[in-house]
Amino acid sequence: KKMKNIGSVDQIMDMVPGFNNLKNRIDVAKLGDREGELKKIEAIISSMTVEERENPSIINGSRRKRISRGSGTQLSDINRLLKQFCQIKEMFKKGSKIKNFSFN
């Protein structure tokens, strides 16, 4: 939701120094795909309970199915998001002092 308040991916790139040149090389259609992906992620996270957002490790098969139905996405989308979340969480553990990383 915070990303949406900032603006589109295209607008965000305009705000970052040095990205103007890079933006000219990137296919703008691909940026639109990213915005669709962000909407999908928002729907998935919105379909989670507060407890699931705070502790994604409790999300078992039946919870994944419920989240999938509630968000209108495929089970593979849920699995991909949870996998990416775990990877990011591991990166923070290794290189950062941020603790209790969650979807909230």
C-alpha cells in the first residue's frame, strides 16, 4: 500500500537520481507488469490474517488454499511470495540488524 501511495514504478524511477538514463533502456511494458505483480502481492497479503502476516511460517497447505481463494490468485503465486519472503528474511538476518521482519 505504501508503494502505491508513492506512485507507479515509472514515477518512482523519476525520483531516483541516475535512474532517468536507465529508464530509457527499460521496456515500459515490463514496468506495467511489475505494477500488476504488486497488486497481486497486495491481494495476497490482504487475504492473510494478522497472525499469518506476523508469522508466515504458520501458513500450511490449508491456509495457503484459503489465501489463494481469498486473493483470487493461484497457489503457485502464494508459494512464490512466501519463498521470496523467506529469502529476503534470510538476507536481513545475515546483513542487517532488523529483527522480527514480517508482512506488517
